[in-house]
Amino acid sequence: MSYTCMNCGSTADNSNELCNPANEEMGAVFCTTSTGQVCDEKLAAMEYTCGSCGGVSSDAEHLCNPRKIVHMQTD
């Protein structure tokens, strides 16, 4: 069974890996989901931000105006 996070749109086979899991695929967009609503350990998995409202998601299709996030590596 696949789970989807109600906060950020990440998906996982194990519900323990998500901030706020639901056992169904979400059809809604995750616009307006702030980084404060995403667990710290999942924040790095956020690959897209909404160019309109700043929401974040791991999948572009969950945002109305997706922009790829460029992650900077720190040493």
C-alpha cells in the first residue's frame, strides 16, 4: 500500500516515513504548504516550490506553478 503525506505530498510504502500520512493518493495541490509544515528529515526531499505562493512538494504535479529547487551542498 502506498501512503501520501497530507502536508507535503511525499509518497512512501511505509507510513512512518511521512510527516502526516494518508493511505490514499492525493489529488489536491500542495500550494501554500510552508516548510514549517514539513518534518525536518523530509525537508531535504522537497524538490519543487510553487512560484506563486512558495508552497513546497516532492512532486511537481502537486503545485500549480512548480519551480525546481536547487539544493546547495554544505561541507
